[in-house]
Amino acid sequence: MTSDFEAQLRAVSMRVTRPRLAVLAALRDHPHVDTDAVIALVRANHPTISHQAVYDVLRALTDAGLVRRIQPGRATARYESRVGDNHHHVVCRSCGAIADVDCVVGHAPCLTASDDHGFVVDEAEVVYWGTCPDCATERISQ
């Protein structure tokens, strides 16, 4: 899988570095995590990588389009490596769990706004809010 990450980095003219590979691996294995979680995941295998290096890598990967930063509502920003498609998210109001939701039908149907106010729309973000199965079960058992 490391060679896939190396190819992704090279495709956007980025140098292949240990911190970049570590962050991409962390996000592949743990989508929708915040910066602190990314730092902990990276440092579990690479304890010498600094916090600042992880922040810098997240910014560079996001700017290059290899990572997506999401911030549903006023929640803490999260990161994911699933990019290049028009997927959305469902967020638990209770525990904050986040899951991907594919667009419902057709080719990027959410890109057609009822009134674009003259904007050239290139992305739509839909967030579904609710209660995850674990929290719903916990409420029932209380």
C-alpha cells in the first residue's frame, strides 16, 4: 500500500516523505479523525515525527487534494482520504461519530442548486444529522 501512497504523492508533484506516508496511512485506516487523533496514530509508529510536522503534512495534503478536511456544524475539523467523489456524511448528534454516505442517485445530483446566485458550483456538501446505532441502543437500555 505504501507504493500507492508514493504514486499519489508523485502524481501531485509532492516529495515522498515518511511523515506524509504515515499521515496517509493513518487516514486510510481511520477516516474522519481530528488532528489530535492523526498525531497520536502517526506517533504510535513514528515517535520522532513532531506535532508541527503532522499539521504541516495535513495542510499540504489537503491543499494538494489528497486529503479532505470536513467540519460538520461547529464540530472539530476532521480529515479523510476519500476524495474525488461527491459523497456526504452522517453525524451522530450524541457521540460525534461520522460515516460516509454516497450520493443517492445518478451522477453528482447534488451539484445542481435551485438558485446558484451566479456562482460556478464545483462541490456540494450535505451533512445528515441523527443518532448512531450505538447511541440509539444506549438510550433504549437506559
